[in-house]
Amino acid sequence: MVIEKGAKVHIITRRIFETDLRRHFVGEVKSATENVIFVEGYAFIFDTRIHAFEKRPELRQRIFSLINNGNIIFVLPPTADLEKMTYHITEEHRLVITDGSCSLDINEFGAQR
């Protein structure tokens, strides 16, 4: 299996239209099949009023397709602290999600660790 139970992931849901919400999700895989993963974690929604991603405080459970090109899935390091994950703009004007010890660079063309 590509993604195993216990893996920590960052998932971007692709927008179909310019006006669609920008949704990201950070969580831990609770179960997985060849086609889907069941993930428990936190949703981040882009707030156009403040031009930043806001973390929803409640823990959520979601199912994501591994075969649908509408999801971009990044595997985070096992040490990532999902509770502490927040978005920041770096001095180089890059958007990153970080827990303070590990970071994932997010941009329209991919991500860099």
C-alpha cells in the first residue's frame, strides 16, 4: 500500500473554479485501502478577508480518494505534531505549514521540504 495507517499527511483539495474555497487538511491516516484513506485531523480554509489560511479548531474525520486527481497528498514526517500545525509566510515570502520543528513549503507548483 502506498500510504499506510499511521502516516501523517497534508492534503490540498484542488479548486475547479477560481471562486471555489481553498481547502487544506492535515491529519493522521486511521485506515487505508488501495483507493481511499480515512484521515483524522484538522481542516484549514483560506479566508479571503484576511488573506490567510485559518485552522478549524474541531478535530474532523474525512475520507480522501487516492485515485482522484482532485487531491494533492503530501506525506509529512512521522514526528510532525498535527496539533501545532499552522501556516506562516517566510522571509522569502513563501507559504509554509509548520509545527515549529518540521515545515512543508506550499505553493501552486508543488511543495518542498
